[in-house]
Amino acid sequence: MTRIHPRLTRERKTVEAMIRIYCRDHHGAPPRLCPECSELMAYAGKRLDKCPYVKEKPSCTNCPVHCYRPDMRQRIREVMRYSGPRMIWSHPFLAAFHLLDGRRKAPAWTAPTEQDGK
């Protein structure tokens, strides 16, 4: 069993909180997410699972690897643009860490090799 790095766990919680805020305010679907937002949440989770940076992960805005499909990237941007300012009231610690992570520089990208087992 592989252990998920705390950085990615926090990133997952942040994305989930943002999607929940957006869904609640735009689709009125608490306590469950609407199908559209559930799909986005699942997609974002898969992308985080495959993140090549793990503990050195920058915020997705600063990442040199664009792993989201263009349509999903536009949807998550819309969610983050709306939810980001509202996070400070409902999730202040996640919001603060997200702001700090946004200042993190992305490490140089090197494609995985066959030796890496990927």
C-alpha cells in the first residue's frame, strides 16, 4: 500500500472544498454534489493521483505540466475563480496554504524514464 504525501492530501481537500462551495452556490445541491461537479471532483482526483511532482508540487497554475483536458481545465478555473475568495471564510487554513503553495516555484520538468517504472 502506497502512502499519499500530505501535500497531495491537502491539495485534494482544497479542491474538494472549492468544488463544494461552487456547487452549493451555483447548483444548490448540498449535501451531495451535482453530477457535473461530481465528475469534476473525480477527474481532479485522478489528476492528483498521477501528479509527477508529489511533495514538490506547485499549484496547478504554476505547473509546467498541463495534465487537465482543455474542457476540464476551463471548468476548474471557473470553480477556483469563484470559490477562491470565499475559501477564506469557510476554510481559512486551506485557503492560506493554497496561497502559500501558489508562491511555490515549479521544479524543472523531466519526463519519467522506464527506469522510474512509470
